[in-house]
Amino acid sequence: MTNFLSLADVSDLDALIQSGRDAKASPFANQHLGKNKTIGLIFFNSSLRTRLSTQKAAQNLGLNVMTMNVGQDSWGLEMEEGVFMNGDKAEHVREAAAVIGRYCDIIGIRAFAELKDREKDYKEQVMHQFAKYANVPIVNLESATRHPLQSLADCITIEEAKAQSGIKRPKVVLTWLPHFKPLPQAVANSFSEWMNARANSGDVDFVITHPEGYELAPEFVGNAKVIYNQDEAFEGADFIYGKNWSSYTQYGQVLTQDPSWAVTMDDIRRSNNGKFMHCLPVRRNLKVADEVLDSPHSLVIEQAANREWSAQAVLKEILQGM
Ligand code: SN0
């Protein structure tokens, strides 16, 4: 693996999931791999889990870690080519990426969708500009359209829960949740992309449910079954994966805040004794009831804990290829 931008960079998904589980069982087994090497973690947006879990994973592998918040700690970065730079951005990505690439052996980048211009967001300009000019491997720490480290942690979490329950081919339901703010589609896109791959290999059945107008881009929906009635979608569900996203078709818009889409214990009862998953941060009661988050049905803390092992599996594979 050179870059880790999406599922397309993964050659063997089963092996990567297993590598994460191995790291969890034996965190320091590969400490030699990162010795005298440095990873830079570059954030254009806020982070709690991604920042700490990736730093922890890197340290487990013996890497040195540097972190920077772009625009707060550093100069604002211009991403467009050929611009006359008399605006608010003091530095161009051509220099910034090249310079950071001289200090770092791997660069992780977080850059959310701006949710103004769909074509621009879905071009993944920030990731591609860094990949082009940094000359070192790039790791996606949530981009405009995807959050693959989260999706890998979600796969690990589902495999662990499957091993516990003995359910061979669980029904996994991605549900839209209400929110008053427009949020990116990245987590939902990525989860769908990875679950479709898991469905293709017979590891899960995958269903998506959301109000009309919240259809994800067709390349992410893939072969998933889309059901507009949430109660119907939850019937027999072994995993309920909640996430809010803004509209893709009416790009970046909040079309409804219908509170009946929030997940409650009634929804869990409708499912097959289902587990609740969310990438966090989650706004309690707006999106999911306290009684769900505080019940044994919730996997959210385990999912967040598994972020360390998903990052470690990816960094290990990149280091092995260097
Ligand atoms: C981000 C998102 O992509 O939806 C990060 C998720 C890992 N979430 C938010 O921005 C939540 C913001 C809020 O105010 O609830």
C-alpha cells in the first residue's frame, strides 16, 4: 500500500481487518517498523478520535508524530493552480505539501467537504494535491467524500460482534439521523462503500434507509437495498449504523429534521436485538436516545477504541511497503 485514500487502495480487505485485530491483541509487535521515521498529521478540521487514535497507532509502531492544524497554526493553503494569490491564503499547496513531505515519511490529512460546490468536493482536491506534491504516502483522515479509517474500524467492530453472537451473515442497516446542521456525506459514503464490499464477499447483508432526498451518490449506494421506511428497514437488523448527512442531490441542504428518524429503544426492539453503531461525535437525544447509548446495545465506544487498530493496520502496511 502506498496511499490510503479509499477502499480502492486496499488489496485484501479480510487481511487488513485481521491485521487490525492482530494489532489489538499485540500492539507493540511491530515497533521496529517505524523507528526513526516520522508521520505528520495535518488537520483542516476538528478531530478527537482520529487525531488521538492515529497518533497512538503511530507510536505503537515506533513512529515519531507531528501534528498541525492548518489555518490556525499554519498559513491558510491555496489548493487551486495558477491563481493570483491576493486573497486570504498565504501559501500554496505545491510548496506546503513538498515541504511537509521533506520532514515526514507519511502524511495524514483531514479535509472535510465544504458542502457548497458538489463537483469541487467530489473531486477530492486536497487529497489529490497532497498526493501529487508531497512525494510520500498520504493517509485519508476524513476527506470530502470518505472516512476509510472509520470504515475499517467499523468492519473490525462488526467482525468482533459477529464472533461473539455467532451470527454468520448479519443484516447491517445504515440509517440517516436528524440534525439541524448540514454535515458531510463522507462517513455514510465510506461505510456504504466498505459494507458493499463485505456484502459482495457474503459477510453481511446491507440496507440503507433515509428520507426521500437523502440518496447518496450512486457509486456509494452500489448494490445496497434502499428502503425509505425506517421501521421496515430495521426489521431483523443485527446492526443499526446511525449517521446524519446533508443532501447529495440538493447539495449540502438540510431537507428535514424529522425527529421520528432518531434511534430509540423502540427501534432496537424492532430489530433483531440489534447493536447500535455511530462514528461519534453524537448529539445525544437529537440523533439517538440516551437509553440506547447507555445500554449494552451500544457499540460506539468499542468502535472508537478500534480506531487505534484500524490506523495501526494501515500504517503498518504502508511502512512495510517503504
Ligand atoms: C463530522 C462528519 O463528517 O459528519 C465528523 C464525523 C467523524 N461530524 C461533525 O461535523 C459533527 C458536527 C456536529 O456539530 O454535530
